[in-house]
Amino acid sequence: MSDPVKVLVTGAAGQIAYSLLYSIAKGDVFGEKQPISLVLLDIPPMMAVLDGVVMELQDCALPLLAEVIPTADEAAAFKDIDVALLVGAQPRRQGMERKDLLKANVKIFKSQGAALDAHAKKTVKVVVVGNPANTNALVISKFAPSIPKENFSCLTRLDQNRAQAQVASKLGISNENVQRTIIWGNHSSTQFPDLAHAVVHVNGKLMPAQEAIKDDNWVKNDFIQTVQTRGGAVIQARKLSSAMSAAKAICDHVRDWWFGTGERWVSMGIISKGDYGIQEGLMYSFPVQIGTDKVVQVVPGLTISDFAREKLDATQAELIEERDCAFSFLEA
Ligand code: NAI
């Protein structure tokens, strides 16, 4: 057996982690032959809860789980890690304004950035899940200058999965018969779920999704709104935010980064190099393909309609505002 892959999960006593840890530890992400060392970071008041999670992981008697390290100490948590799944974040409390939320999270991700820079492997792959995910990812990358910018990402795979499932449901086909749904921009309600390049298999025939759907109003209105507001709809119904589906999406994101996507396109937040007119340095979700060398490349040459351009720019504008607000706290 090979050496364990060392995976840090923050927010490890929270509800996403509760689904996520089991999937990782049983081999859903790194393969069924790859031993895993799990490092679980949460804040000091959650250590008793975390102890319970550790007991449960032990009780699963999983063959691949080589060790579990629970901690509230960032330096210990980031030590020699291969993968950082940053799920923990400051949640929005009642009466809290957006800028207060940004301020609290800047503090967390600045501190974790320094720990990442000092202690992680330089090849570490970072996925930020905790909201506001794009801006948190940008902040941590800024404070870990020794880690290549290409190693930072944020999660928009849940949005992609939601988009894919909406199309499958609309056409009455299985999810695997829907490909190339794209999420552009921010993991927020300004994101642009785009079907212009999506393809579907219907009755054994591959065709553009929009041709199969034959309902422009649905594509341009209902579909986009449903995906943009799905997180809120889940909260409304469950009184808790998406956790099972978020954990599944994190697994999809990391597995594709680790092993490559082949011909498939997936969406992830990455630091823009200026593709599709998006400001360089912004953490923005693009359609990408990933090689077996783990190099992420934006799908090139897509035609962007006027309708799409407007949406790409609107979500970019929100990200610029979020970034500027977050960075203003760093200067203060
Ligand atoms: P939760 O509240 O159940 O768990 C969060 C955990 O993070 C708590 O145990 C908390 O103590 C911990 N935490 C807070 N500050 C921390 C720090 N500085 N270091 C380590 N741990 C810390 O929340 P849940 O449901 O697990 O969601 C986690 C985050 O993921 C939230 O910010 C949520 O908005 C976000 N999210 C993002 C999605 C995406 O697609 N990007 C989808 C769903 C949720």
C-alpha cells in the first residue's frame, strides 16, 4: 500500500463534514486502495463534539483510514497536508450585515493562510467551501504566497450538480446523460448557470441541451433562478443548509482534481488568468478540464452571447465588490 494522503477538513464538527468524512475515509475520493490520514480542525468549543465524530469514524472500522488527528491548533492541522478542504467558516448570524460576515471570515482565512504557507506541502490542493467561498479562497491564497496560485480553488460543483439535475429532471433522463452544464462566477445568487454549451443524450442521440429542451423561457428564467436560489430553498425546507449534497459535490471536485476529468467539463472557482474577459486575479468559477497531471485548464474558445456576457459581468462585479470590501479590512 502507498503512503497515506494527508487530508485536512476544517469545520470538522459541522454538518457538511459529518457526511464528507465518511465518504473520504471509505475511498470515494482518492480511490479504494489509497490509505487516508484525516486531520480534523475545529474551534476549541467544538472539541467535545469532534471527539464524538472521531469515535464514529473509528467505529466505522474502515480499512483505508490510517489515522485521525482532531485538533483546534492551526499549525498542527496544516502540517504536511496534501489536500485542504476548508469547510469551516463564520456563519451569518441574525442581524449581521454582509460586511461583518466578510470581516469575520477575512480574519479566519488570513490566519489559516499563514498556517498553510508555513506548514503544508507546497503541492497542497486547496478547496474552499465555507462562504463566501470565492472571496475566502482569494484571501487564503494571498496569505500563502509560497503555494502556487493554481493550487487554490473554491467549490461551485454543487451548483453544477444542481444545474445538471434540473436539466435531467426537465427532460426525464438520467443525470449521466447531461453534460457540460457550466457555472460562471460567484457561488452566490449572481452566479450564471449556463446551458448554451450543454449536451444531452436523448433516445441514444447526442444533441445540444437547449435543442432538446425546446423552451427558451425555461432556460433563460426558471432554470437559472432555480439553480441560483436552490441553497435558500433547501434552508427554507430543512431549516439547515445543504450538507449531504455539498459533501457529495466536494468529493466530485476533489476526485476530478486528483485523477483528471478526461473529456468531461467541470466547473470550479479558480484564480482568473483573464480568460473570457474576467479580471486577472479574481476567484471566479469557470468551466475547466483537468489532466492526469492535476493541471486545471479553462475550456477555451466558447462563444459568449450578449445574454451570457451580461451575466458573466454581473457576477464578476459582485466578486470585485466582495474582494475590495474584504481587502479593505486587511489594510485597516
Ligand atoms: P456548520 O455550522 O454545521 O459547521 C461549520 C463548522 O465550522 C462548525 O463546527 C464551526 O465550529 C466550524 N468553524 C468555524 N470557524 C472555524 C475555524 N476558524 N476553524 C475551523 N472550524 C471552524 O456549517 P456547514 O453546514 O457544515 O457549512 C459550512 C460552510 O459551508 C458554511 O460557510 C456554508 O455556508 C458553506 N457552504 C458552502 C457551499 C458551497 O457550495 N460552496 C454549500 C453549502 C454550504
